[in-house]
Amino acid sequence: MRKIHVALAVALFPLLAQAQINPNVKALEITSNPGYVLLGVQPTNITRPSTPRDFVAGLQSAMVNGRLQPNFAMEANPFNWFGKQPKEKDYRFIANDYLSTKTGPAIRKNFAVSLATAETDTVIFGNLKKGMGLGYGLRFTIFPGTVNRATLRNISTMAGNDVKIVFLQALEEQVPDDGEFKYEYVLRAYDMAVANLKKRADIADEMKSEIETQLSIYRAAFANEKSNSAVKEKIGKEDARLQQQIADAAKGMGLRKEPFARDGFILEFAYSGVTVFQNSQWADAVNAKNGIWLTPSYRIDMGADDQPDLIQSLDVLGVVRYLWNDSKVDMGNYLDLGLKAQFNRNDWNLSLEGVARHASEVPADIKSKWTYTWLTTFSYTINQITTLKFTFGSRFDGNTRVYTKPGEMVAVGGVSFGLFK
């Protein structure tokens, strides 16, 4: 019998390539990168250095003749910079990177440091003089949710069957061509398969206990066998059956547009700050704004098992954010409480979101410390570079100088184009 215990990684490889190229098709706006939010920009050209040297080079590119340049944006995960670097690109499937629900791996995988620069004005930064703003932030995932149920079911089938095939391979090597069958062959093959299972990185640690239990039950099927020839024949039939199930599961995963999309409860933490260099002078730097926020969300996968190419989900997101300002920017600090619901279906989505803001202090002519905003958005992706988007609602200006409930409606529609995906 062929050695095929690498079948799981081989079957998953094209799916991993797809997940790495486009890991998050429907990025929710309420979780925009904190390093850019307080600065008031949404850059499209973001540098993502993969080594410390690239990071330093990126910082140097933001400086020209000792001056900080506008329209610079960078995002990086420092956890990816350290450790032994492979001489060649490593395409191995590391199951824990994609399937783990633990906090530690989630923080390391999703940790991001962001930097951005932009010219500032008095609308966002109050009485500070115009100049250059430097935004910085970090965010990480505390609870990462789970890979959707259909993918988990297929991966569990593939991993469990692959380990059973390893068991069959070990058993075949133990059993002579003829003679009386001995159950001790099964026990030795089982021990070898379990040892193989424990050291495998292409099977998630959280799956291994259940797979070992399944294998323990599976070995009992050979308890009543009498002859070696009958066992050899049975091994051949079982090998073909298990391989077919692996192929069917891999095919089912391959048909899904986003096989590694995550569902369930997800919790993110973020911090951001902005330093304004008034008149673009280093000596006139002011720590203008800082903020921390928690973003809990829950995604319900509403896709149908008989329609694997259908992306359909309901997202419910919340935000709890505290922002504190320099007195020249605003006399009050803010507490924001927000909620958003978004329905996604393939190339379009519809969302409704609202944020209530409470200021610690407001001017004497402002009656309430509370204000709010609400928006309804429809977005349709025409193709890879063209998106049609309409937004309707009411938005507050967000500072206590004009701290009233917004009475004017906001209605914005248009088509956005991108040269690069």
C-alpha cells in the first residue's frame, strides 16, 4: 500500500493559497485600523513590511530632508519577524494557524501595528495649528471565533481518515502474507498511528483527542479476524473507502469561496494615538488624541451545505470606545457605544449601524452631553476593481464645539474604482 499520510496537506494546499490571497472579503468598517481612524484617514496604499529591515526602510521613506511626509501608511505584525526563517518559502499547512480557537495563537497571528501620516486641519484638531499628523495604533484578536462548521466537518473527516490510513499502513507492514492473525498486530499498529498523530502539525491540536478516540474505536473492527489473508483483503477495501471519503471532503471544501472564514464570537482590542506637529515643526509636537476600544462581534454562517459557492452570513458587532483629547483639541473626552448589523450575500451587503457618544464636558450652550449617529449602507461589488455603494443616515461631527443631535440627513452614493486589488 502506498504511503499517503501527506494527503491532508496536499488536499488543503490550494485552499490555503486562496485564504492567504483574500482572507477577508467583507471587511467591516466598524473595525477599521485604529492607527488611521483617529487621524481621520483611510489610506489605500499601505506598506506591509515582513522584516525589521523593511520596517526601518519604510520609516526612512516617510522622512525627506528631515521632514515627515504626508500620505504615508504602514501596517506590520512584529511576531512574524522573528524566529528561524526558512531558506525557501514554506508551504506546509500548519493547522493551528487556521483552526485554533485559543487566545495566544490568535494574538500572535492577528497582532498589527499601524502608522500613518496626513496633513491636519482645525476641523478635527480644534485649536491646534495646521501641520502634520502622525497616527499610530495597535490591535489584536483576543477571541478568534471558529472556522465555519462545514469546513470543520470536512477537515475532521480528512484528518481522521488520514490517521486511519496510517494505522492501516502500519498494520499491513505487521501482518505476514498468510497464517493466523494476532491482535497484537493491531495494538502495535495503533501505537504507531497515535505516535504519528501526536507529532503532526497538519492536524490541529484541538482535534487530536477526538481523532485518537475514533481510532481506538476503529481498531476494534479487526478484533474478530482470524486469518492474515482476510485482514490483508480488508485493509485494501478500507484503504479505498477512506481515500474516497478524503477526496469527497476535499472537493466539498474546494467548492467553497471562503473555506476558512470564521464564525461565532470574536473579540478585538485596539489602541490608537495621534501626535500633531504644528506648522510641521518637531518642537511644536502635541499628543492630540488617544483612544482604546473593544470590538465584540458574532457571525452567523447562513450558507447552505448544498450550495458551497454561496457566501451568506449575518454579522452583529458592537464597539465600546473611550477617547481622550488634548484640551486644545476638545474640552471633553468621549465614550462611544455602538452597534452594527450587517447581512452579507456573495457580492453585496446591507448594514445598519449606530453610535451613541457621551462627552465628559461640553460648552455651556450645549444642552446634552449625548449625541448620536446612524447609517444604513448598501454595497455591491460589480467586479474585482469596481464597487457600487450607497449610504443614508445621519452623522455627528464628533466634537463638543458642535455637540448637538444631528438634524441633517446624509445621503451619499457612488462607484469606487481600484487599479490594484
